[in-house]
Amino acid sequence: MALGGEGPAYNDPMTDADVDFALNLAYDRAGKELVLVKLSAPAWEFDFYATSEQLAGLASIRDADWRARRCLHIGKSAGAPVHWAAEEETVTIMVGHDPETWDIGLMVSVATVDKIVAEAADGSWRLGYYKPA
């Protein structure tokens, strides 16, 4: 998927076996409950915060077709919004102040996003607590 519409497309999406994830209970400075989502692969880790309600919105990831310039705006990482777009079975996660001029991007499978949605709905992540430094 070439997000800018130019340049070579990346046609070797990661599989579920390549990406692990964990959900943890966290709170913002005002005490609002958040979910810390940690995605990791052999060469990288990506953390973002969202509410459980926002994570439920990822269930509609298949409707966020990048070719039609649709994306979901769910979560924050490093103080910037997180944008989600899909193309076939690959999801591109973009971090930046808008999805057209993002600062960092990574790809995971739609199946991984589905698993995050399911675990967020299950609520077992509330058993742990992560307090950011």
C-alpha cells in the first residue's frame, strides 16, 4: 500500500504471527480511564492510549478504505493523534496531526485489529494498572 499514491507499494503485509499486542489499564493526568495498547513486532514497539469506547470504534476498520481517503481517528501516541486506514486485509496506522502528513506509520493485519477490539470489549485489561512516568 503506497499511502501517498506515489512510489512503490508495500505488498508484503505482516501476519498475525509477526505482531503481538497487550492491553493495560492506564489513567490520564485528570484520572480518566484509558487503555494502553502495546503493539510489538521483532523490530519495533508502538504504544498508544485510547478509551475503551474508542477502541470499540476500530470494529469498523474495514470501512476505513484509504483508497477513498477514509480513516478512523482513534487514540493518541507521543501527544499526536493516531489514524487508521485499511486496504484489503492490511491496516496502516499513522501517527501525526493529520493522516496525509503523518510522522510515522506501520502496518498490521485486519485480524490483529479485530483481536484488539475483542480484548478491549472483554475488559480483562482492567485487571492490571499501568501508571505512566
